[in-house]
Amino acid sequence: MTFRIDRRSLILTGTLGLGAYAIPGFAAQGPNWIVDGFTHNVASGEPSATSMLLWTRYVAKG
């Protein structure tokens, strides 16, 4: 399988990708999916053929 990239699509993709850095609102705004209490993200995981088990840490307020 060969994947060919022409010059026009390379320039267009590069311009759009680098243009995201020029918009300060995207960089200044943090991710909106963070839930209070899950401060350590995913600690470990155990994938299988039909499921995925994730370990994380939740710190309750108080």
C-alpha cells in the first residue's frame, strides 16, 4: 500500500495545523473534560480482546 502526498495537500494540511497555534483562545483555554477529583488521570490499564480495564485515583474533597 502506497500513500502519496501531493504538494497542495501538504501545504494545506500544514497551514491548517499550524494555524491552530495562532489562535490564542485554544491555547489559553484548558480542556473542558476534566472532572474534579480525578487528579492523576489513568494510572494503569489492562486491555483484552473484548474489554478494557483502567485504574485511576479519585480524591474526594474534604
